[in-house]
Amino acid sequence: MRVLVISPEAGVWPVTTSLADTVNGSVRAYIGKGAEVRVYSPFFECDQRENDPCVDIFAGQERVRGEAFQVVRAENSPFFHIKHSGYFNRSGHYSDPDQIPYWDNHYRFSLLVSGALLHAAETGFVPDLIHCHEWGGALAGAYARKAYADVFGKSRVVLTIHNLEYDFHFLEQDIERVGLDRLDFNMDGFEFWGKVSLLKAGILYADKVAFASEGYRRQVLDRDLAGGIRGFLERNEGKLIGVQHGIDYSQWCSIPEASVIEAKKALKTQLQKEVGLEVGDHFLVYCHLDKETMRTAETLFTILTDLFHLPLQLLVGIPDTFSEQEYFHALAHQNPGRMAVVHFGSGILVQQKALAASDLLFLSNTEEPSASLVFKAMANGTLMVAGEDIGCAELLCSFVGDNLECANAFLVQDPWPDQMLRSLRLGLDFYTNERKNWDRLVTNAYAFRYPWENSVSSYLALKN
């Protein structure tokens, strides 16, 4: 079984990204399943370190526009990188320092896909499955059926959409320049409000389109979406599937199975000392705020006064660029010992420590469709309160009062502030007055596992 993966982000990055982590996790699982895997992504020169081991291994001209490029690779690595200084030696990956998308992104990522397919063809790597990611890899289906049909015409193509809100649109005049068929420039094809949508092109030409969870697939079909793309998705519903994304437990689980409860106590004490919280057996609530959980911030703002009237500690995790960080730091200063703020930066260590030491993850909404943050919390025996609309909800067992044998989460039907606060109070009451039952819920959460091997098994089943 051969799998060719094309993603705008993959491999070892100096700055961790959720997409790269996701792709890398799935690649390790593919390899673990015995597949022969090649992964192609751009060689972003701004990210390379002086001791980067990648070396040039290939030079050629891709078929769509005849552009020259190189392929670089570290020895014995499954990760190959398309090198083109004009396209990928810039200050940003997709946009300039003012966050304005590069106007030629369609040329840049067309080269990624075409270069990957040319190199695979020239080196005899003909895959059973071509797995492309996001709009940056979305042209794989079109090229496998057109410019490279002589080599990849029988390969199955699956496009994974991690977040439907991410897309790139370009002008009609460039249709032929990126190797698309003008006959498909219509509302049933890749036309989107007079421009070309790379994501629609990817959906149109792929054999299957996988969303990051079954819950997310249902969401995009059941709700109105910006720009009216829902109708297009409904017309292609037959090829839309949900594949729940897993996590890498070797990275995210830091607690030994034999002593979950005691280990969490020790980790909580350590974290309390590090961040300035009062050391003790307090109910510790962690709220993780980033670009994919921003609606959680709105809920948190609404109920903050109520939280400070409860016997609990609040830990807020934010990125270094978070716009409201001064507010949260001031609030923590006003509530010494009861509230702290941590910056999780570009690595996973701070986030992992916060999840492992906390008792409850507060996550009213997430725009991360797979909701892998929930799995990362559960891997460390941390329960969570969240809305039933999170992507992985159908895999969880919500506590309803008489299901202690399986309950591992607190899910609310509508993640409004009052319902979220009510569920949080329920968790606090259990922790305070029914500790044995609380510990049972903790062990249930810890026992839940959804590794990447589960996810890639679903992808591998698509090869026929």
C-alpha cells in the first residue's frame, strides 16, 4: 500500500502548527499500518535552521506551467519539500506581515501539488491513495485526473478539509494558468462569486472529501455557511465523509495508568507553585483561548464574576499574540492565588502541563472541527464541559447522573453561558462532595483513547 500526502504544512517546523502536527500524526500512523508513505510540503526557507539536514535531491520542471523547482529531503525521511525561492522564500507562509494574503497563492500551491506529482512520477512512486490537505493541497485531484492522468489516473484522491473557513480565491483570468478546465467555472463547479475557489476545485475533483470529524461533516450540511457554499456541498454530499482525527498519545499523555489520581494531584501542586496559585486541593479549571476557541472567551467574559464567587481556581492559557492578554493579566493580579495566566507559545509543553494538572477543561465552543483539544485533556484524566456541537461529541459519554460506569464528559445541549456555568457547578459539586464518584469520571476520561491509527484505518479503506 502506497500513500502520497500533499499538505501546505508538514514535517519538522521550528514553530509548531496544528496542521503540521495533524499531518505528521497521521503519517506516523500510516507508517505504523505498514504503508509506504511520501509527504510533500513547501520548503519555507524562513523556517529553516542553520543545521537543517535537508539536501537537494531532485530538480525538474512541473507540467502545468513548466516552472522549475527542486526537491529537498533529510536522509531516510518520508518528508519531501518542494523548493522554489520565488514562491517559498518569503516572510510568511500564506500572507505578508500585515496579514494580507499573497496575491499569487494559487501559483505557489499549484507548484506544490504539480511538483509533488512530477517528482513522484519521475521516481516511480505511484500511490494507491493520494491524500491532500486543505486548499493548499486541493488541486491534487484535478492534476491527477488531467496533467498527470497517465501516471495517477487510477490513484484514489481524498481531500481532507480541516476547517472549511480557510480558502483562497483567485481571478477567472488565471484558470488555465493553474491547469483547471474552464468548462467547470460555474456554480456547480469551482466558481465562487465570480472568482475561483481552490477549495471548491478540490471538492469537485476529489474522489472523497473528508471532514475532520463526523460531527463537523453534519454541521457544514446542516447550517448556513458564509457565501452560500452549503448548496455546493449538498450537491456533492455523496462524496463527503467524516473521519475523526486522533491524537498522538506518546506526545500528549504524561500520566501513568497505574496512578492517574495521585499523578494528577502531584502535577497540580507543581503547576500551582510555578504559576503562583495557592497550593492545595482546589478545583482547577483550565480555559484554553486561541484562534480556534475564541467563542469560549466570550462565554468566559460573561460568567467571570460568577466564577470568582465559587471555590475554585482559574487557569487561562493564551498565545503570545492574544489581543486581550493585558486584561487577563490584570484580572489575575486582582485575584492572587485564585487565577493565573500561562502563555503556551509555539510548543506543546505548557499546554500539556496545564491540561494534565487541571480538573476541568472549560470549552464552550471550538472552531477546531476535530476538537482534538478534548482528546488531549482526556488523555491526562481531565474532564471537560463543552457544547454538544463539538466535532467529537458523538464519541463521548456525557454525565447524566446515573451513568458513572461510562461518563467521561459534561456536555450541554446549547453552550450558552448559563448552561455552561450550571455544568461547571455540577463538576465542582462532584469534586467537593462526591470525590470517589469524581475520581471514577476521571479514570473514565483517562481510559478513552482515539489514536491516529483509528483515523488512518478509515482513510486506507478508501483506496478501492
